[in-house]
Amino acid sequence: MGVLIAGRALQGVGAGGVLALTDALVAGLVPARRRGLCTAWFGVAFGTASVAGPLAEFRESVMTRPPRGFPH
């Protein structure tokens, strides 16, 4: 259980670093007039991936399950 908790903590730190790095890159590379638009598009991509990823995994787990009554 300790390894699971440590892994999730490491995942959280990595995700926070990716989001902060994205904001820093947009701030450094994009002119101020377009910065809000670029940040919004990154947010849309992150939100879409946050919803689509678990849904795709759920669909895969449901579709690959053996039929009811199938001998194991």
C-alpha cells in the first residue's frame, strides 16, 4: 500500500510540473495578445483528455470481458 501511495504522490507532482511548464512555455513563447487563447486551448486539450481517457479505458474493459456464462 505504501508503494501505491508513493506512486500516486509522484504522479501528482509530475502532473503539476507538466501544467506549470505548459503555462511557463506559453508565457515565454506567445505574445501577450494571444496568451489567453493559447492557454484556453491547452485547457480544452487537458479537459478532453481527462474525460476521454477514463471513458476509453472503461469501454475497453467492458468490451474485452468474456460473455456471461462463459467458462473461465
